[in-house]
Amino acid sequence: MEDTYKTIKTPSEGLFKDKGSKFFAFAYPIEQESEVKALIEPLRKEHFKAVHFCYAFRLGLDRTNFRVNDDGEPSGSAGRPILNVLLSKDITNILVVVVRYWGGTLLGVPGLINAYKSATEEALVEAEVIEKTVNEVYQVQFEYIQMNDVMKVVKDFDLKIKNQQFDNQCTIEIDFRKSLTNQILGKLEKIEGISVEYLRTV
């Protein structure tokens, strides 16, 4: 199972112009769909004179986990060209919003497809593309007296602890590379009386 993917490190921007219309592209790294609306709303406020806010996002390694939005442009002329750039460059966990200012001249569907594609490419040229691992997050619950056994597994595999709560009953959230899941769970399951629960994939 492939457990690495390419995404962008930080937000980036690009611009494409054609016949007076301006297409501003904004690319953002994201981890879940719930982030999309929160990123688009400020753009709508900032660019209140723009006529279209078209976007596409892609999540995970599955090429079917995406969404496109033409925001009033002819069907297939905006969101899909943005997505096609993400697919062709094999970048995921990313949202690209292209904000269009109307220039007074109709571009036609081929012109729009080219404009949305080109603006997206410009934003990605400016972006730093990084490779990340597909990680799984698990919650581990254990008694305080089992702390040493649990922490030995954490140390042996150099695991990241995302959240922790230590009392008589302890809870930690750990995050590790998907390809190590069987090894790590195997070690944890040997510790008597602890509970290990899968939370999410990131």
C-alpha cells in the first residue's frame, strides 16, 4: 500500500489574464472537507467585486475523493479544469479557488477551460510541493501503572503524541505512518488491559 503523497506546504497564489478578465488562483493545503467553506468565505469578502469563485479540492490518495464547483460558469469549464491540474500533478489534500473578475469579453468554453487551468498552474508554480506520509491516529487508554510499557512502544517507534491526559486512567492520541500499523498495534496489544481505538486517517 502506497503511504506517501504530495501536497503543498503553505498557501500560494497565481494570476492569469485573458481579454481583460483576471483569474486569481489561491491554493491551500487542507486535511478535511470542513475547511473548504472557511477558506472561501474570506475570499468572497475580500474580492466582493469578483463574479465567480470556482474551486476544486482533492483529499487522500483515492482519485475519486474530490469536489468541483463551477459557481455559475458553464458546466465543466472551471472546477473540472482546476481538478485536472491537481490530478495531472498528483497533488492531494489541497483546495484551489480561482476568483474571476469579468473583463467585458466572452471567452467561450475553451477559453474558460484554458484560463482556469492556467491560473491553477500559476498558483502551483509558486507553491512548495512536499511529500508527506499517510498517517493513522489512534487513541490509547491505560492505567497509570501501565505507563512505562506504553511509553516504551512510543519511544521504540518514535511516535508522535497529539493529545495526552495523565491521571489514574490515562489517555494518549498517537499518530504514525500507515505502513507501521500492524507492527505498532501488535506491540500495544501485548500490554494487558489497555484499549486501543482507531480515530482517523490523516
